[in-house]
Amino acid sequence: GAIADYSKLIELDPTNVDAYFNRGVIKNKLEDYYDAIADFSRVIALNPINEFAYFTRGQSKVNLKDFQGQIDDLSKAIELNPKFENVYFHRGYTKNFLKDYQGAIDDYSKAIELNPKCEDALFNRGVMYYSLEKYKLSYKDFDEVTKINPKE
């Protein structure tokens, strides 16, 4: 299968960043998170400015309930690419889970700044505002989601 093919590529060229990355993505999808993390870590060792490797490694870490590890990796991805909207959303989601509501709002707000039509960030930020009893801000976000996608 694909994992064996990528492993063979790595055997032939141990510096093949794409082979490690793609094998890590497949392992992550197969819920083999520890080995996925090892592959993404190898990508980072070979190419420390690969923001996608930090992002995907962070996603593997969150699946292992390593929330701080995920936040650290996503923060590094943001440091490397401050316009990586999806990373702000995922980091905000984890901060929300950890009850860092203001941190979550800040990350959702940055995702929305980068993509004003990011429905998930608008909705989740609205939920955060509601949890903090900031109802006007909450309703404003929910209203914006309805304008973007009236069927929701």
C-alpha cells in the first residue's frame, strides 16, 4: 500500500521530505498518531520552516490529548506563516476546550480577520461570546454566519 511505497522512497532517499510528510498524513488518517508524529518530526528536522508539518503534527498531538503540544506546534506554524488562517481556527478550538475563552476568541478573531467568511470561526467565536455573557457580540457573529450561509 501507500505506506509501504513511501517507506521505500524514504529507504532510497532518507531526506525525502515529501515522502515523510505524505506517510505521516496517511498514518494520521489511520489513527496511528505516534508514528505520524514521528514522520512529521522528521519533516521538521529536515525542513524546520515547514509550517504544514507543524500544523499536521499538532493535529496528531491533539488526537492523543496532548493539547499543549498541539498549541505549541500550531503557534510555531503561525510564527512561520502568520496568514495561515486554518491554524488560528484549530488553535482557538483547543483553547476553547481548555477553557481559555479569551485566547479562543483572539484566535477565532484572527482567523476571521484573515477570512471574513470563515463560518466556523464566526460561529465558534459567537459561542464563546455567549459563554462569557457578551450577548450582543454573540448575536452579531451568529447573524454574520446567517448572512454568509442563509441555509444554516
